[in-house]
Amino acid sequence: MVIIAVHDALLAQIGNPTPEAPPVSDKILQMVRYLTWLVLLSGVCGITYAGGRFAWEKWQGGPIDSPKMIAGAMIGGVVATSAGTIMNAVVG
């Protein structure tokens, strides 16, 4: 009974701390946002290039290898856009 009273008295003294961001976190978040835009832009450019190459290969009548490039760019885009969710699942 005494242990419970001491435990309750100690817990009453400890406040609930408010979270505080680290000093450099705003710069790091800005860098992550820039990298996100760079990854998405490179994915769009990759899909556009592969689509143009697909049309060129179709027009020339040669072997068609571009659908692999398009599929790879789309899979890379899905992984890049879901990276935040994956990291939250792993860390959280």
C-alpha cells in the first residue's frame, strides 16, 4: 500500500514533456522535400523517354525493349512515393 502511494506521488511530480524539434530539422526536411521532387521528376522523365523510345522502336520495326523500361520506371515510382509509408511502418 505504501509502495503504491509513493509510486502515485512520484508520478504526480513528473510532467508530460512537449516534443521539440532538433535545431537543424527544418533544413533537413527542406532537403528531403527537394530530393522527393527530384525523384518524382526523374521518374516522369524516365517514363517520357521510354515512351518516346517505344514509339521510335515501333516505327523503326526493330526489337521492342522499351516496355521493360516503362515497367521499371513505374515500379520505381511506386517505391519512391511509398517510401515514407514504408519507413513509418518500419520505424513506428
